[in-house]
Amino acid sequence: MTAEIKDIGININPPKAECNDVNCPFHGSLSVRGQVIEGKVTTVRMSRTVVVEHSYLKYQKKYERYEKRTNRYSVHAPACFDLKAGDHVKIMECRPLSKTVSFVVIEKRD
């Protein structure tokens, strides 16, 4: 039995594996909206949650230079993505799933 992969509204490669997660945007009923962020998985120690680090440059007008900045997001990781530390992923905003989790993994980059 193959589960139908839901179209989430943006142009990405859907996962090849299947899952029974209710909070999966492809196989469950979770809708996604808002920001799309690329980052690197740093921690996979929690159950169905990973920490994704997003690094970027911010321009400092006073010094006319760029500074490095980093944000860390707690992200829901559906079972259909087999994530390990060091993987590059795309995450997208969703409704709050817990106190700190408001993003979900939508694509694992190669």
C-alpha cells in the first residue's frame, strides 16, 4: 500500500520514504506557511525533533562590514526523512507544535 504524497505548495523534492506521522506535511495533516530557511542539522538527540543552525551575514552600516550571525531552530523531523548531524535541510514555518517547535523539515539537500 503506497500512501499519497500531498502537494505542500512549493517546488521541492518530496521524500521517497513513507511515514505515519500526523505532523508530516507530506503524509499527515500539517500545513506549512511563511518562511523557508536553509540550514545544517547540528543535534538529533531528541525524539522527532532536531536542531538546525542557520548562518548568515549581516551588514553593519557604521563599520561598513559584514558580521557572521547564527540562529538555531528546534525543528520537527518526520520519520520519512532519515536525518543525521551534518545534513543540509530546508525547513518551513508551521503552526506551533510545542513550546519551542514552530518549524518542520520539508527537504533533505544532497
